[in-house]
Amino acid sequence: MSKSLLAWYDKSAREMPWRVGPAERRQGVQPDPYRIWLSEVMLQQTTVAAVKSYFIAFTSRWPKVTDLAEALDADVMSAWAGLGYYARARNLLKCARVIASEHDGVFPQTYEALIKLPGIGPYTASAISAIAFDAQSTVVDGNVERVVSRLYDIHTPLPASKPEITAKAEDLTPPQRPGDYAQAIMDLGATICTPRNPVCGLCPWRAQCAGWAAGTHTELPKKTPKTPKPTRLGYAYVVRREDGAILLETRPDKGLLGGMLGWPCSDWNDAPEPAPPVTADWTEIGEEARHTFTHFHLRLKVLCATVDQNTTPETGNFVGKHQFMPKSLPTVMRKVWDLAKPTQG
């Protein structure tokens, strides 16, 4: 089965800026562990389409892991803005600095060593060891879960079926070309064995697929119903000084949007108390800024004010109007700005 999948991959592999394709591999080109690691961290809970431009920007600005290790935290967080799940960016810097200081800027090659690094869990350690170093590691992401569930007609809902899926995926992983195989099975899930309308007629594994034979493949994988997300409320304050400077604050390192620039806000909960950063005549924008995080929905009331040159805020610092870059804000904070900017001139 691995031979048929690899033969399909040799003809159908997706082109990605971090990937060394099968033709290049045959010519002896080796993957760069830094680029594999960076792409895998970026791809966690994010799509390939969303990641490509960020990956190109990061590797252009910081082409080596030692370059990233020397970067300013604020620069990296700003470059990450909009990609979401900001703890990944903080761990990215921690990991780069550990590799630079404790491993002489060289990525360790084994799963056991990789998983000890900040921000690298079982999936990422397996992916790096397989793709970058051609180790026989079993890589299981959402695409692989779907392919294996259908291939073996597994009806136990996720996440309870994860151990069985992982065991089956391990049995499938070959000792020859395991890095290409890991990418091949993920490509199969992304392009052929898709969540809806799988293209079974083009699948190299159709003849072996128990789900296809049983006619149940489109129902799989089954998933345990998710608990509805709660909604939290809050206030966001957009303050402009008379000279055009904008009041921003750096959020605490721990917690949501840790280390990111944003507007001064109240707590986010069921019944938030107003927490204006300055005394001012506030104007409430009629529309709320709405955003969904992993575990809850957020609705922010947006309040705006203009203050004089002598105002000292209780939190945050004023940023000159020419230094203020909305694109450096995380998505929810950009949504606040999109509502507030018509009042800011």
C-alpha cells in the first residue's frame, strides 16, 4: 500500500514553499529542518492557504533558526498577527532560542529529543523527524485521521478512536521513504479523501478501502458532538490623542493574545465592569466587535474618545500616528479598529 501511495505522490505531490518535492529528493536535495519546523508550527489548527504568505515573510526576514532566535519578541509577535493561536508564536521564539543556545543552532534529529523542545508536541515531533530526517515516525493529523478511519471503516467517534487510528497508521508507515510517505498520506486526505465529496475514483487506495466497500466512507470519521461554546462580553477602548497618537497596550504574556499589542480592554466574562484607561467623554460605537476563539465567542462593545496632549493613561502607551500599524494587531483587535476608525479621522 505504501508503494502505491508513494507512486501517486510522485506524480501528484502538492507544491509548497517549505516542501522538498519527490523529484528534488531523488536528486539528493535535503529538507531544511528549520523550514519544516516553522511550517508545522504555523499549520497547527490553520490552513495551508492561510500559512503560505506568513511562511514566506518569516523565512525572508529570518532565514535561519539562529536569525529567529535573535529577533525581538515584539517583531515576531507583530509578524505573527492575524495567524491566531498566539501561544505558538511565543513558543516559536522559546524553541528557536533553545536550539541556538543549547544545540548550536542545529535541530536534534530524533523524536525523543525534539519533543523536549518548547512548543513541540507528539504530532510536531513526529512530523519533523519524518519529513526533515526521514525517520520512520508515524504522523497523524486531521487528514490522516480521516483517511485511516475510512480505510479501515472505523466507526468509533473521535477522539476516542485516536489510539486505534494511530496504531493503524503506524502499521502503514514504511521504512522506505517515510518522510515522503508522511506527506503523501496528508496530501491524500487534503486533495482526494476530502471531508466532503471525496474523489474516490482517483484514490490509489480505493481497492483496499473498507469504508468505500461498505458505502460508509462519507460518514467517517465520526466525531463526538462538541459542547456549545459560551459567549463572553467585554469593553474595548480606542483613544486618540489630539496629535493623532493612538493608545495601545501590550497584553500580559500569559493568557489569550499574550504578548500582543491591542486596545485597552475590560475583563472578558459574563458581566464585565467598564474599565476605561483614561477619563474622557466616551462615544460608544453602535456595532459590537465579534470574534470566536477556540473555547468561546467574544462580543466587545467599542468605545472611542479623543484626549488632550497632557493625558496620562492608567494603562498602555500612546503610539505616534505614523508608527501605528493596524496590520500588527491580532484579528479581534483589527475588528475593533475597523469599527472605530471612521471616528478617528
